[in-house]
Amino acid sequence: MWTLRERLLPSQPRPSIYGGYDVPAKPSLPATRQPVHWSPRINPSVTVLTELPDHLLGTGMAPHAVPAEPPDHAAPPHLLLSGIGPGASIAALIPFDDDLPGRIEALNRLWHAHLGRRVPPDTRITRQQRGRLRLMLQACDGRSRGASYRDIAEALFGIERVAADPWKTSPLRDRVIGLVEGGTGLIAGGYLRLFRHRRRA
């Protein structure tokens, strides 16, 4: 359980030799397994928890204490505001903004995890979208290492499939170019849009 005061706002940040600042990390975990903590402003699925106001206590409801953190950070991401005492009853703080539906969905996932129930799926990204995102990053990785579009297509879809059509007019060529362009946009900051549900215009 990470609190705002202890983890997101270290009292004495220390510059690293690379010009940045130390970030929270668990020494027992390798870098590839370190949890990444995002601000609720950037990632609406981070539920903000605060102490339940006094006027809501004793109303016949059954308030819950701070949820315990499951192993390997299995629970949906949540942030405890500083000043919450051990065993205190908590409430969720949900901004009334454009991301309200997504925040409520995230709160529902946290609620299920807290009760030990099956956590509903995160609907921001579909399974098909996850597959395309993986292809985008693989295509960008190949391109950054000097691979041609054809080389990338052969690595992603197989040599025989690429050879089935003339390369200059092949649908796979257009697809690979689109993957590289899409992945480049993600790397340039477009990945932040993945945190939010798509909104209808």
C-alpha cells in the first residue's frame, strides 16, 4: 500500500547521476517486474481512497477498512491519501469529470478484488487491440534497428505469406507501414490515450 506522502511526494528527492530523481521501487524485484505507479490525473483507473467523513459513520452502512495489498500487486491500482490511520474506514474520492464512467468501473474492479471475488475485466482495451499494440511495438523495434518494411513483415507474418503477393502492391506492406506509424505515435506520447475509454464525439 503506497501513500501519497510516502511514495509520490518523497520529502527529499535525490538527483541521480543521469539527471533524474529516485523513484519508488522494491529492491527484491527485478526492473522488468517493478510496478509502475501513475497519477490518477493521467490514469483514471487509479482509485483514490481517503478516510470516510465522520458524518457518514454510524449510518447503518458497513464501512470497510483500508484494503490489504495482495501479492504481486494483483489488485487494481489505488492510491491512499496521506493521514489515514490503521483500521480507519475509507471512502473513494471520484472526481466529477469526463472520466467519471471509467473511474466508477475501476472502483468496481477494486471492490471485487477487496472482497476476494473475480475481478471484472478492464474494458479500455480489447484483446484484439492488445494484439495490434504488440505488433506496433515489434514493428517499431525492427524499424529502429534498420530493418526494411519487408524484413518486418517476414518476421511478423512469415516469409511464405509475404512472398505470396508482389511486395510493392501487397496488403501486408501497407499493414506494416501502418503498424510502424501507429507505434511511432504511441512512443511519442500517444500511449497516454490508452489509459482512457474512447469517447464518442
